[in-house]
Amino acid sequence: MTNRTHRLALPVLLAGGLALGACSFSGGTDDATAATTPSTTGATTSPSTTTSAIASPTTAPAATGSASSGGGRTTAAPESPDPEPTTAGGPDRCHTSELTGSLSTGDAAAGNRYATLTLTNTGGEVCTVYGYGGLGLVGTDGSAVPSQQERVAVADGSTGERTTLRPGQSVSATLHWVVVATGPEPTTGACEPTPTTLTVIPPNETDALDVAWTYGPVCDFGHIEQTPYAPA
């Protein structure tokens, strides 16, 4: 699938320690600077339940954490610190320019849909990946489509581990969403605008790469659950 890389200015990406917050896509493909605003929902939750809102509509429930907004695209919230930080002389984290993204179809049942998001090291160096990164849906004209990322734990309760990728190796995460209208969403026709691109921000990066989205509208205000990246 075709990937494009965009530079996204977000000074809060690497700040915030263990906090995971929300952010918004406001459309367009140019660089953007995000401005943080306090949450009205109370204390920040753990990484396994925190929602990162991206281009959330005004009718959608407020997301947990701190929100950021601004013109153009913005990234997701900061990552949790790597429990195994890179040692001196060890491989650096994988940068967006070293990665290629792809989507493959997963299970489908009773209004639920699944896909596997894969990041492959296409650079020439060994690098590491840890965490969730960010996600956002974009329409045909480059405008933001309502989307909310929720970072969830894997089946054993883990929120991920650092993975070392040699050139050609990959990590993957499972995405889950619904195709049944929720709340005030229309029950006839599309529940939300149809996206054509999934914008992916690798963990702890501020650049994004684009992956073609061919799965139709994402209901429940674009709510997408994502597991942490793990060896593919």
C-alpha cells in the first residue's frame, strides 16, 4: 500500500511522562502546531484504557486526558516511557522515515471489524519500537474524518514490550472498530464519513505515514481500539 510521510509539529509528544492524552485532527495535510488544553473529565487513566481522540465530532463524548488542537494534522498523545530504555550505544528507536505501514483484513462478526496494522523496518539500520503511537482517519479531500484512538492491552494484560527490528523485520498491532451506528449517528446510510487514509504516527515520533483505508466508515464516532505493537 502507498505510504506518504508528513512532518507534524507537536511539542507535547515526548512530554507528559506516563500521561496519555487526547488530540484532534482538524483537516488538511500541512504541518501543524498543537496547543494543549486541560481535560474536563478528571484524572488520566492507565494506558490500557485511555482514549486518544482524533478529529472527534462535537457530538461525541469527551475523551479522557488532555486535548490538543490546531490547524492541519496533529499527532497522538505522548507514549508511556519504555520500561527497557535504549542503552548507550544500543539501537535507536525506529523513525518514521525508516518504516513502511500496511493494513490487512482480520475477523468480522456481528458489526465488529478487525485489521492488522503492520510497520516494517525498510531502513538500513537496526532500530526499536515500543508502544502504540497514534492513529487518525482522513477523507478523500484530505480533510479529517471523526476518529478516536483507544489504546488497549493485549489478552494477557500486557501493554507492550520493546521490540528490536532488523531491516526487513516488522511489528504489528490489532485494530478493532464497529460498523453499527451509535447514539445520534444516522441509522440509514453511512454512520460517519468514509475515510480513504489511515494516518499512522509510530511510537514516540512526530512524523506520520499514510496507509490506504479500504474498510468503509468507522461508527461510534470513529472509535478504533489498538493493541501495542508486537513482533509480527
